[in-house]
Amino acid sequence: MSKQESFDDEEITPALSEKEMDELDSFLMSDATSNEIMLLDCLDGFLTALATGPAMPKPEQWIPRVWGPAATDAPKFASAAQAARITDLLTRHMNAIVWSLQQDADHFEPVFDLQVFEGDEREYMDGEMWAHGFMTGIDMQRDLWKTLFESKHGPVALRPIYLLGAPEITEAEEVLVQTPAQREELSKQIPASIGWIYQFWAPQRRAADSASGKAVANENPKISRNAPCICGSGRKYKKCCGATQGED
């Protein structure tokens, strides 16, 4: 297996603790950053797109995009030590996402926001900003994602992320994301989509890591039989699209 596809257990950088996540969150929300900064849920979606995609960019390529689309969005660090600390938290969070996907991509847990709306005491899961971050990650490498866009099932797997996170959608699509309940339902479909997308690009990532030449993406990655179907029906894969493909 390639270096990107596996980590030696002794070399795994542990996931950020709750305290460290709060530290990173506080910095992203501080006056040291611009209004274009990615907040924690958006950042998690952005890093997940890079980790699941066809090729992993280097930190010096993706970290500046966290601050914003322009060079002037770079944060005003109080010291070199603070800059090093925040960079370490960002890279460790990326490593934790990669590790989590390697362990069980079918049950990946995104960092979603929770929203409460006036007149409604219920707390809704809302993956809108997470999905926006994911779409931003795709945009960084849009040419490399072309194979998935043109595949049979790729657009289906990407659909809940696209509906929640694309900068522009059609009027017909806007009807699908108007209410908190609709956005929550789409958010619940995202983990299954991530598992499928991760497996789709696995051959490409291995080829890129080993520098063995251009890879052909796997159009039919393995999907857990008990995972939610990527079509968004809410049924298990084996009872939905898996059944129509005649799988055992």
C-alpha cells in the first residue's frame, strides 16, 4: 500500500482533542483572520474533499486557501510560535481525516453544525457550510475531478453535497433545500456519499502517490451492503441500487 493509503500505527498523529478543536475554532473566529476565513465546519468539508479526492495537495498549497481566496486574507499571527501552532493544528486535523477514512470510509463522521430556528425548539443538523467547504476543495482540483463528474454514479453520490454547498443551483434545486428539515435530510446522506467518493478515487490516489503514471478511476467502487444507498432513498444499499445490480 502507498504511504498515503496507510500509516504506521506508531507514526499516526492523534486526532485533535476537544480542547484543541476549541483552540482552532477560536482562532478561526478571532479578529486575527479575515471575513473570508473557513470556520470549523467549512474547514472540515474542505479537508475532506482533499482527502477523498484524486490527489492530495501539499500543505503549502491548501493552507492559504483556508484563510480565504486572496493573499490579503492571510491571518495576522501574534507571533511565529502562534503561526506554527495553528499550522500544526490544521495539518493534524487533515491527518486525522485521512486516517479516519482509511479505517472506515463508509462510516465517516463529518463536523456538521447544529441549528435552532425561531419558533422551532428542535435542533437541526445542517451540513450546508461543510458542503460549501467540500465544493471549495473540489474547485481547487476541478480538472482532476472530471472523471467522477462524467461517471455514471459520481453525480448521484455528489448530489447532496452539491445541493447544499454549490455557490449556484437552479430554481428547481433551490426548492429542495429551503427548509431546515430538507437540509438535515441531505446532510444525513453525506457520509454515504463520502464513502463512495473515497473508494472511487482510491486507485488514482495510489497511482499519484507511487508516481506510476496516469490512473483509471474505479467506476464501481465497493459499497458496504448495509450502508445507506448513495441515491438518497434512505434505504440500505442492498435493498436499493445494490439489488437492481443483482449483487448478492
